Amino acid sequence: MASNRLALVVGAGIGGLAAGVALQRADWHVRVFERAESPRELGFALLLAPNAVSALRAIGVADRVVAAGVVPDSGEIYGTNARFLRAFDTTALRRVLPDPMAVVLRPALHGVLMDALGADALVLGRAATGFTVRDGRPSVVLETGDTVEGDVLIGADGVGSAIRRALHPDEPPPRSSGLWAIRGVAHDVERWLDGFSGATYFLRGIEAGLARATRDAVYWYMSVPPRLLRDGRDPAALAAALVVQFDERYRRLVFATRPADMRLDELFDRPPLAEWGRGPVTLLGDAAHPMLPHAGQGAAQALEDAATLGDALADAGDIPSALRRYEATRQPRTRAITALSRRNARFGSIDNALACRLRDLVLRFIPDALFVKQYVAVGQRPPLR
């Protein structure tokens, strides 16, 4: 039924590309519009929770993505003053979840999705400014003034989405979380890893982490409040100033990172929308539900969106009804995980000395079973319908 139908996707990030792949598998023609001249991602990394890998499996690319990264088998937690609190065995999760977690460099994931989509479906250097709908058919409006008509329009153009702005013109802009993220990837550091998979740090006011992304590369991040940015906005200088609080391994990896492989970003999210789309137009990923990175679910939820959207539009006779089903399926879960991300951000940014000591006690003595239970609750892929 849908073999002659055209889906217009705005944004060639992870969510947009995954949506394009999912729709092609549902027998749609796809065109993905990207403002950049090149769609390649910057060289940072992602922790793909098991539900993210399951969503990638639903669109046919999971094995290639997992093979390009690392499946961690252990993790460590550090508290105030970078003091070791505990280790845990992540292989227990593999016994209760259908897919593993994986850490993968963004360019590797992006490349797999682009290869699956095909270059012919990409339209580069074309920023979208909005859309129109005539006789039930949407057209994307490009900054050149050109329009392209299709049968369905998916806004996957990030936290500052032009499609969301056109759908909800009275909505206020994204809100700052009051936190900033410094991120980087250290390459050629295998000699310092010795079987290491990953670690999370909870210092005073700072949440940070390390995750092995390839045999010889480690992704690291710090979530910090604005008061710690008094030395300016250069990520390398900020990382050098802050890393003195960490242990030797973290310091060594940060100082081994080239400035070109670091980035500083202010972190934003938005209150959940009551309605994502209208008619033959909907939203996906950060355009629909931007969330803080503190639950490790931003990319996972975009991938779940893509798999659910492809399922909803497969053989769909009534496109607006299919889109509303997709939205009704995804809204409760994304709303809950957005709230979880905010709670985790507050937990990770505790600054009071006494509260930090209490947090250390909780992290040190909470039973492993509770860790597993919470992770399974988020990491298990929900039904597509």
C-alpha cells in the first residue's frame, strides 16, 4: 500500500537517519534533509542502553553497530574526592534483557545508519524553516524558498527544531538546566586500560564518567554547574582545571585528549508537549522530547521513536491516525524518562558536603539487585504498539 509514498524527514542526526531506515523497511520512499553540507557526526561517543540496541535490531542494524563498539562487562562507581565506592558486574543484565548495552563512537553509529539509508535518500546543505499542508499533503519549506511535497513529514531536527516551532509557534524556547557538559574522546590509550570498561564519578557538584568505546579509545564527560566555568568557555582549559579533583586514570585520559576532540555544551530540555504533531506532521527524538543526558537515554529514545514510527506507518491507510498512534505510544515513556533524567541530574550535581557523604553511603551500600531492577525498568524495550 505504501510503496509509492514519500516520507520527508528533517534532520540527519541519529534519530532522523534511524527514522529514514525504519520507514524504508516499511516500504516507504524517504528523503532526509540536512542543513549541514556533510552529515558526519563529531567524534564523541554514546552509551547505548539495551533498549537502544533492541531498537537498532528492529530496524536491522544492531549487529553492525555493536560490532563497531564495546560491550562493557563491568563498571565502577566513585564518590566524593574520587574515592572508590564499588564495582558491579554488568553481565548480569545480559541474563534478563534481550540485548546488551554497548558503547560506540558517534561516527561509527552514524556511518552504519547512513550506509543503511543510502546516499540517494540524503539531501545535504538544505535547512528547513517550516512546512505547509495542502489537501492533506505536507511540504517542507527550505531556507532557499523551495518546497518539497510528500505524504508525511517528520521533524527530527533537534532541540531547536524548526518543525516544532512551526507546529507550536507560541511555545517558549528550550530551558537551560543550569548545567554544562564537557565531553571528549581520548584515542590511542589502550596501554592504560588493562581490562577497564567504564566508571561513573560523583564529586561535589560534578557528575562525570569514562566509557571504553573501542579497543584503544575512551569517551569521557563531566556535567558541571556554571560556577565552575569561571575560567572561560574553552573546553580543554576547563577540563584541565577541573580534572585535578579526579584520580590518576581520569587525569591521564583527559590530558591525553586532543583539544579538537573536546566539546563544551550548555544542557537544555523542554517541558513535555501535550501534542507532538498535527495532521500528516509529527516530531521525533530531541525535536519531540529533548532530555538531559543523565539517564543515558537521549539516543535510545530517538531510536525507539524511529522503530515505533516505522511500525505505525507500515501499510498505514490513514496517515494522521497512524501518527497519532505513534505519538500516543511514545509520549508516556518519553515523559517518564525526561523526568528521570532531571532527577538524575539533581542527584549528580549535589554540592553540599553532608549531602555528598550521604549520597556516597547510598551508592556504596544499595543492593546490586536494586541497581539491576532500575536498569531493567528503563533498559527493556517497550512494545512498538
